Amino acid sequence: MSQSTPTDRDELQRDIEQTRARLAATADALAAKADVKAQAQARVEDVKAGAQRKVQDVSDSAPGTPTQQTAVLVGTIVAVTAVAVWLVVRRR
């Protein structure tokens, strides 16, 4: 054995408590690693936060006020919808 064996009762008690703490930490880490659902939820939250940051960055760097940006977005959606409807009606 490379570790010395505690001889004092208090030292032995401290050693037991440290071992229990390490064992509890290891068990918690293994439980977290085995919880696939929690890992997936954490990943979804990370991706969602990243997407929100990108949207904010794009919004901050886009020209115009937020109201103008919204108007352009709505106009684009209306134009695309109109073209899609026109194509569907034209095929009939």
C-alpha cells in the first residue's frame, strides 16, 4: 500500500468522511452521465440560447430601427406567400 493507514481515531474519521464525499461525487457524476433525457434537454437549451444570441446579433447589425426591420420581414413574408399562391393557382 502506498497510502499510510490512519492510526488516530479522528484521523480515521476524517479519512472516512473524505472517502464518502469522493464516492458521493463519483456517484453523482455517473448518475448525471447516465441521464440521457437531462443531457438532451441541456443541449436543447444550449442550442436555443445560441440561436437567440445569433438572432440578436443579426438584429443589432441590420440597418434600420426594429420597427423598420419588422416591416421588411412582414413585407417579405407577404411577397413570398403571394408568389407561392400564384404558383399554385397557375398550375391548376
